[in-house]
Amino acid sequence: MKNKVPFFNLKEEILKKIKKSGGWANTHAHFDRSFTITPKTFKLYNSLLKDKWLLVDEIKRKSSVSNIYDRMAQSIELMLSQGVSVVGTFIDVDDVVEDRAIKAADKVREKYKKDIKIKYINQVLKGVLEPKARQWFNVGAEFVDILGGLPGKDKGREAEHIDVILDTAKKMNKMVHIHVDQLNTAMEKETELLVQKTIQHKMQGKVVGVHGISIAAHPKAYREKLYKSMVKNGVMMVSCPIAWIDNARTDELAPTHNAITPVDEMVPAGVTVSLGTDNIRDLYLPLSDGEMWPELRLIIGACRYTDVDQLVKIATVNGRKVLGIK
Ligand SMILES: [Zn+2]
């Protein structure tokens, strides 16, 4: 439709600035499982997160290197079509998919090396504490650029889970990206734990949390104290707005908020926040198209956040920092 009435076209303004700043940075994804949704698995959309960690086993077991390559390549093409210049994607490495995603990822990087900078991060859907899980974690850690974590998978032993990852990352001189506070409940304090562990392992400036939804379920004084400790210790946060805005209703009482990383509080407090699409059209997020603008738009809307320059940074330079790209 052609515009007859001149107006402040926020989208156009922001897209222009993003281009000028070197293009989009998509800092969180799971490209190895993109486009795997089927009519049967769509019915499982409302399953609990901890159940989804197992429900994807069937897809992983059946996936060949070439299946995974195709999904990843299609995801990269989707990124390129939007002007994404750097991307960080998790890949599964465990006893179900074994090293097939590693093999596919290697080929994808080779094929697209001139077009886009890709950083790989290992997903640990089986945790890191059981012996078999640890073996595959070690295999993944060798291959990837950044070590990935999922403390919720080792429920009750979250601190040990983070210890294993930070210990290994320190030895390998790699950054870490850890899924934290995903369930939108004040029962979770994983970002707080991540900051404590960052201090303990002296990993300041190398640690990134992913999601941080539950932070907004805590009282203001808790949130402000947490942001201060994140800034002091260089703990950064990836926001994937569409990923958790569909958070299921509960009767738990909490300060009213939208189920999104509290970007409007974190950025003014000094926390480095970046943007990610998370899963694309799979069992976790059947509705997510992997498009960057709707993700950024949702930060503006769900956080009522209007600082255009900071929004551009979230979409570009902050992402490069979070992925360790100079
Ligand atoms: Zn994730």
C-alpha cells in the first residue's frame, strides 16, 4: 500500500540505522532444529519446557547430517535475506544426535564463510553432570566457539552445572551463553546464581545469560540489585522477545509485567542486552518465523521502550559484543 499521509516511520528509521551499524546480530537460535514442526508435533506446543527437552529426541534421532545441514542452511538464507551479518546458534550435541549437528555445522560454516559470521554454541539437553552427558558435553565444547548451558536440565544441581561449564570455558578461554530464568516465576533466581558463579570463577565479561524472563516476576528492589551486580561483573543478557511472550497463564502472584526480558530497566541500568530469534518453526516455537524486526518491535511494545539509539545497539553492536566479535 502506498503511503499518502506522511508519518514518523519508526520501522524504516530503525532499519536504516541498523544497516549503518553493520547489520543485524542474531545472538540466539537453534538452527539445527528449525522447520521441524509437523501437524502432530504442533499439538505438543503447550507442553512444559522440561518435557519439550525430551520430546525433541525423536526428531534428533531421525535426523541425518544432511537433514540438519538443510535446516541450518535454510535458516542462514533467511538471516541473509534480512541483512543479518552475525549469528550465534546453539547446536545439539548429546547421545541422541551424537556429532551429526557438529558435522552439519562445519559444512554450513564453510559454505557461508564469505556471507555471514557464525558462532556455534553447544546445547546440553541432557545436562552436564551424568557421565554420558558429560562425555558429549566435552565433545561439543571442543568444537564450538562459545560454551552453552542449561542449568534447569540439572534441576536441584544448577550450581554444579554452571561450575562445570565455567571451569571448562576458563580452561579453553571461551565465552559462555547460559539459558537462565525462563519460566516467568519468582521461584527462579538463576541469573543471580550466574552472577555469583561469574565472580567465583573470575569470568567477568565472558558470561551471557539467555532469556532472563523470571527477573520481572521479582520485586523492584531485587531487580535493581541484580542489574547492579550484572553491570559490575560484565554479565550480559540475550532477549528473545517472541520466545516467551506466549508464557502460559498461572495463578502465581507477582508484580504485573509482560513475559519478556525487562530491557526497559536493564539497558538504562547499564546491562548489555542483545537480540535473538530463538527457535524457528519447531516444537518449541511453531509461530516464530525467525524474523528480526518483529523481535525488536516486541521489545518496543512489550517493554514500552522508546530509546531508538539503544534499540539499534541491542540489534547490532551489543550482539557483536555478546558473541565475542570485535
Ligand atoms: Zn535457547
